[in-house]
Amino acid sequence: MTASLLQAVLDHARRAPEASCLLWQQTQWSYGDLGAAIASVAARLRQLQLQPGDRVALLLRNCPQYVALAYGVVAAGGAVVPLNAQERASVLARQIEHSGCRVLAGDPHHPEWPRLQVALAASDVRLLPVAITDDATSVEAFCDGVKTDAEYAAVDAHALGMLIYTSGTTGRPKAVMLSHDNLWANTQAIVRYLSLTASDRGVCVLPFHFSYGNSVLNTHLAAGASLLVEDNLAFPQVTLQRIADHGCTGFAGVPSTFTLLLGRTRLHDYDLKKLRYVTQAGGPMPKPITTRLREALPNAQLFVMYGQTEAAARITYLPPSMLEAKLGSVGIPVADTEVTIRDAGDAVVPVDQVGEICVRGPGVMLGYWQDAEATQQALRGGWLRTGDLGHMDGDGFIYIDGRAVEMIKVGAFRVSPQEVEEAIASLQGVQEVAVTSQPDEVLGQSIKAVIVQTAGASLDERAVKAHCRQYLATYKIPKAVEFAAALPRTASGKVQRFKLA
Amino acid sequence: MSTALHDQVRNFILENYLFTNDPSALALDDSLLGRGIVDSTGMLEIIYFIEEQLGVKVADQDMIPDNLDSVNRIAKYVQSKR
């Protein structure tokens, strides 16, 4: 069998079945437990006649069952489509249809589940409800007597392993295709620079359906480490106490995670001395937050990193020893990966000159699902065009300078302005709408919508937000809504979003 | 039992996260996180609301789901601190 994430987990389950794997609320799953749960999922999917290459959608918040399902789908020969648990039923149904999923496995208590059931009633998508209640989290309850011989077909390294929906629009969803090898190679590179071992215990507060959360999960499992599974930071003090109680050695966050963590919390009230690494990705972090984080956690090494879903997860990392010398840099490429800075004509630009960040390496995606045009634009001559602007210094360290394409980042989540515009435009009384970003203290950016109403319409801010809430994930709802007589346009009629801010 | 305090808390959440004034959109015991009504930053805003509008300082150790994850819980917590 080829080396793969699944193989690594099954090896740990065989060699160290008692070793701690996933900690969630009051429950702990060992590697042996996870192995049994994976086998049970694979058996259930075979009962549903899952064929090799079939897609299976997952709709769950972070929990051990998510992990069993994600790895179980692969064990059954399928590909995982982790859905964003914050999205609404209309978007989720469209993504399930677009990716041609055979099965939807999800939490029947998810707020969108009933509406999603209705939306999928006429389709042939099979539903696999997985209850996530506190009393049903034991492996025995999860497996529910389903036993299997645990013989799996070899994973084809180049086959589709995961489809991750990213910032498309409802009309044109955009899903990144990652092969088993993309995920495995990127995972190995991260395990290496973080020096993860079986004695580590990480914390994941980032959603598993998000490529950063997915990589935190995969790297810890590949290393045979354990992972404290959390699914939000609404109560930072509770999370910090759990990190202290479980003696966690690593923590992964995006800038807003650290802003929330440091905002109202005194980190020195908690025993965090076992934390040896903290990783930060998902956009630039304000320097005062970086400084406070380092003061609060003097024993932990801070790894600043950069990546995107299209490159499995990680593209560069800044070795902690270089943090001072190269402050503001996102570092150097991860193992076996090359980065070049190019102009619009694909030529590599000189040192220190800004261009588009381009990536080549084993983590770079297969392309976008059923979208040859978008794939061709993103993958040119073997290089991934990230859409991020940056430059490289004389020592080969990379710096991010902005976005080449219009994209809003709320927290670390990408939001396409077109998607929000599409949702608002469907509201009666909206003649036209343009969406842009505005600075936000916690999230870096938040969304602002400027609306021109049809004659006689009398929309207000609340009506617009209420409408958005029906169709958009909460973080995509504009924080600010303004009304204008006209939108700023170029001579050719194109809306100038930058003039709206 | 619904009091003026319950109404004040519910109205804040209706107005800012559900964008409606229809009280039936939010039951007093609904989990704000479980129903996806607020996220991590929303919870922080609710804490500011409690401090600035309801006049109760929320201590670090009080920031737990039992005190904050529904209208009833928030009202009960605020009453206990007044």
C-alpha cells in the first residue's frame, strides 16, 4: 500500500492502539478507537454501495466523528467533501449537487439539516445521520456494532482525496481538488518543520473543513500525536483551561484567534508552559498582537506561515529563529516546494520587486472541480498562480503585499464579493449593489455593501442583513450597509469597488 | 418567566444577529452557539453589551456557556450580579 494519511493512522492504530488520539469534551479516543471507527464508517459506506472515487459530503462541526468519517470515506475508496458548517442549506445543497456527492454524512442537529433534507429530497443523495450528543460519543456507540475485517483497497496517490469549496459564488461554486498525495506530501513537510512527534498534543480550534484546520488534524495524526478538538473560541477562558489541563504542546491560530485569545484574557493565569509551538497563518497579524503573544508565551516558538487551499495548505513558513531578523516575512518554501514571484506575463521579477506569488510542488492541487477555465487560469506552466501579491528578498524570504484579485478575508475565511452581491441582488428593491471590505479591529476585514435602490423602494439596513442571513454564512453578512444614489464606475462601466470603502 | 431584562437581552440578539423584531425567532432557552446565531466574535460583543448596556462587569471566570449561551442564562447571570 502506498504511503498515505490513512495508512499512517492505521499503522499507529496497529502499533500503539492505546495511545491517546482525539480529546473532545469529556471523551477520549485512542488510535485503536479511531481505527475501529474508521472501519465502521467504511463498512457502512460499502453498505450504501459507495464506489471508488465517489464523493461523500461531511457536515459536522469539529468532533471525533468528523475524523472517523473523513478517514473512513478514504478507507472505502471515496473522496471527502468537507462542507463549511457555517453555510446555509441553499449553498450546501448546491455544493453537494455540484460535486455529485453520493452520500451526505452529517449531524442531524445541525441548524441547516432539516432544510437541507428538504432540498435534497428529490435527489439520489443518501443521508448518513451521525448524532453528536455528549452521551453518544463513545466509540462503541459510534460503531454501533458494525464490524469489519478492516481490509482496504490501496489508496491511489494521484486520485482525488478531498474537494474543498472555496470562495466561489452560488452560481459558480469553486472546489479545490486535492489528491491523496497532495495532502500527504504537505502533511509530511509540516510535520518535519514543526518537529511533531507522538509525544506532542496539539489543539485545534480551527474548523476541520478549512484547509488550515484540516492540516492541523492531519499533521498530528500522521505524527501519532494527540489532538485536543475544540470547535470555537467563543469562551477563550474555557479553551485555555482545557489546554492547561491537558498539557498541550502546540496551538494553531489565525490572527483573529490570537486577537480573541489575548483580548480579554490573561494568559499568565493559565499553566501553558508545555506549549512549545504556536503556529499562525491565515493572513498578516498586526505586529502588537505578535509582540503580546510572544511576551505571553515566552517558551513557545512562534511559526508564522503562509498558504492556501490550492496548495493543500502550507506554502511557506518562517523558522522561529528568523522571526526577529525577518519580521514581516512569511518565510521560505516548505520542503520540496518552490516559490517564484512573477509579472502578468509569467516572467520572474527581480529580487524585492512585487509580483504574483507562484508555487510549484507536491502540494499544488489537481485543479478546480469541473472548471477547466478556472483551472487553466490558476495553473499555468506547472505553476500555481496564488492571486497573492508579494516579493522575495535577497535571502529568498517571501513577503505578502496584497491580493491581485478582489477577495475579502473575514478572519481567515475568504469571501468573494460577488457571492455577497449575488445574495443581496436577489432582494426586492435592490437595483444594484457593490460589496467591498472595510478594516475591522478583530477580523482584519469586514464586509461593506453599498446599495442603489429601485425607484420607490424603502429598504433599510436590517432588511438587507435579514435577507443575507437566509442565504449566507454568518461571517459573510455585511457588517455595514449603506445606500447611495449611484455606484462609482470606470468610463467602461465597471464598478470601482475600491472607491466604496 | 420573561422579564424586562429578558426582553432587553432578547431584543439585542434579535436586532444584531437575527435582524428582526419578531420575538418568536428566538426562544429564551435557544443555544446561541448551537443554533449558529452568534460566533466567537459575536459572543465577545454580547459580553460588551452586558457590561455597557446592562452595567454588569463580566469577570474572566464567568465567561462560560452556563452564563452566556442563551437569553435565560444571560438574564440569570446578570440578575445574580446586580
